[in-house]
Amino acid sequence: MEANVQTSHAVAEHTAHAHAPSRRRRVVSTLILVLIYILVAHVLPRPAAIQPAGWRLLGIFLATIGGLILQPISGGALVLCAVTLASLFGGLSIQQALGGFGDPTVWLVMAAFFISDALLKTGLARRIALLFVRAVGASSLGVCYALSLTDMVLASVIPSNGARSGGVVLPIARSIAELYGSHPGPTAALLGSFLMTGVYQNICVTAAMFMTGQASNPLAAKIATDTFHFPVTLVSWMLAGIVPGLCSLALVPLVVYRLNPPQIRRTPEATAFAGRELKRMGRMDRGQNIVLGVFLSVCAFWVTTPLHHIDITVSALCGSAALLITGVLRWEDITSNRAAWDIFIWYGGLVRLGKALNDAGITREFARAVGGAFAAAGWVTLFTIALLVYFYSHYGFASITAHILAMFTPFTAVLVAKGAPVGLAVFAFACFSNLCAGLTHYGTTPSPMFFAHHYVPFRKWWQVGFVASLVNLAIWSTVGFAWWKFMGIW
């Protein structure tokens, strides 16, 4: 199993290196970003209500989005450059430009990453996965459900779908496929092809169910709170996502089972494998017990926030501190978590840039202009069109973050200006940002991880992704919207 974990990380690193841009591409991409800034800041007509500095800030922001798509350099480095330029040309002081790094939501994400480190380091996350497989893994469909439920549990606290996939779910999926002689190539259809497609589609669903389901979700929640004055919390997102999410988790594997059926339907060896692995792991040790206690305590404090009014970031940081004090995590574990600090840079920077754009009146002016262009259309018609455009435009994105930055605020602003309920618009776009990642083999971090194992042909992956998208759209726009109405979200 350890070999498979290492293999999964090796695949992820190989994928990252394979996508590293050449020098020529970096130069061309950089020139395109400079051109975007010049066109926006100095060529496009500036509305009278927007100050010149605010218009230049928009140019920097749109160039940053382009950079996240073209990726001439890493996302964190790109955002750091954008924050610096915002203090030079965007009308922000350096204190204002760096203000996002002190935002509590940014530190909530960091604390969640630290707790997830402990879950992976102690083996508790793997133990949870094996318990699910042992319980319901007697069939190929059951294995898919077991790994999906594992990811759902971990998504409630691990804000990296890549970490969950690479460290827990994907290695076990491949191990079970190989138990039945299913390897990439002629034997892929025995079991592996189904598991890769079915589990991946449900990973996109679990990412939509929780604010911690994916690293960009807190960004959408922050935009909703700051720009549209509609507070989105861990608890409200969980309550909104749980009912449509469970429906999707139940139905999507059945659809994949029909589209990409495994030749092996019964998998009793999977439950035996899980039992052997659990026996080899032995009883829960001190580290796992501490992590379980911290995990449950932090979740309990999050859920009961309306009663004690302790900020959720404080609860998460207390959990991280407890792990450090007990020695489950070392300070070196914190400082060496490259993924967490990378997200700290790009997320903190983007939070501040987004707030500055809203303060400059950019969002208000965009909504006013687009609303005027569609004056004859009611909000229901416009909402339907906007959701479909928003969803399927993800074919052009290799990052949920870039998709949210490019389209979440303007689409929501237009609909709210047309009279759409703000809660409905906010949660629809926030959740659909994750569901649409199932369309392609590059839609979010885990997709190239799964696809790079070469169990599933390109055409089959996209076919399954498109049909699964129709199922998810149907579920979330009926069951989901009705549930949100019942909750009073709209």
C-alpha cells in the first residue's frame, strides 16, 4: 500500500512537470498578460463612476486570471506579483495590498490543512477508508461507494481534493483494481476503469458539499459575504450541500456503472484486503486517537458556533495548536507543508484583490451594464442560461480557482441585479464550480492524477463526464433548489 501512495504522488509530480511551461511559452504567455492589462487599463473606455486607479486594478486582476489559465509561472508567484503591482498601479497602499494575508478565512484554510496533515500522517484517513471498504466493498459498486464516502468524510475537514485523492482514495482504488488483475491496458475494463471514473466523479460531488471540500470554496464564500452581503459559513454550506450531494453520490456511480461497466461485479477480495490491512495496522495508537479527538472537537465547535459564538477560525487554530502541543504534528510538518503555504499566498492575495475591485465599484458597474443589455429577460430565464454557460465554460478552465475568479462575481452580480434571490445565485454558482470539474481530465487537481494512471481512454473519460454533468445538473437544480427553498436560502 505504501508503494501505491508513493506511486500516486509520483504520478502527480510527473503530471506537474509535464505541464511545466517551456521558456518560449512563458515569454508568449507573459506578453499576452501584459497585453490584457494594457487593453483594459488604457484602451477600453472607463466608466465615469470608476476611478483610473480602480480601472488599472481591473486590468491587473484580469491579467491575473489570464495568468492562472496560461500559467507562465506558478499561481502563488503570479498572485504575489499581482499584489505588488496593485500597490504600485492599483491605488492600494502596501498595507492594504497585503491585508488579505491577515484575513481569518485564509487562516481557517491553513488550519484545515494542518489538521489534514495529521489525518494523513497518522494513518487515520487511510483507516477510515479501509473501514468503509470492509463494510460495503463486496461489489465493484460497493467499492466505489466506500471510497466516495471516505472522501465525503475527509472533505469535511481536508480542504485539498488533491491531498485526499493522492494520499488516500486513489492508492486504495488502484490497489483493489490490481487485486483482480486489472491493470492499465487490456485488463483495465475488468475493474480499474470503472473505479477511476466512478470515484473521480464523486470526488467532484464531495468537493461541492462542503466549504472545505476544495481549496477555492472559501474564496467563493468570501466573495458572497463581502461582495453580496450574504454570509456563507461552514455550517450553512454543509447544510446546503448535504441533501443534493448525497443524492448525487448515490446516483452518479449507478450512471457510470451503466456507461463504463466493470467486467468484475463481485469483489469479496476487496473486503478481505481491507480487513487484512486493518489487522496489519493494529489498534488505533495514541496519535490516531488524538487526531480523532481533535477532528471531532473542531467539527463540534464549528457546528455549535451559533451557541458559543467562538469564531470558526479560532476553533480550527485551537485544533492545530493541540496537535502541536501533543507532538502529533511537529513545527517542521507545518513549515514543510508546501501546498498549504502556496494556497496561503494565492488565496490571501486574491481575497484582497477581489475586495478592492468591489470597493472600486467594478462589480456594480458590470451588473448594471449587463442588466441593461438583457432588460427584456426575466431573472429565471437569465438564471437558467447563466448556469448552463457557467457550468460548461469549464471546458476552457484547468482550475476551479480561475473559473471562480473569472465568472463567479460577475454572473452573480448580474442575476442579483435582475432580481434573482442572492442566496440561490451564490450557492448555485459556488456548488456548480466544483461539479463542472468532472467534465474533463484537467478540470481540477485530482483529474490528471486519476487520468494519468491510464485506465480510462480520453473519449470514455469525456463521455462519462458529460453524462454525469447532466445527472448532477438535474439533481442540484431540482432537489438542491427545493432543499435550499426549504432551508430559507431563497
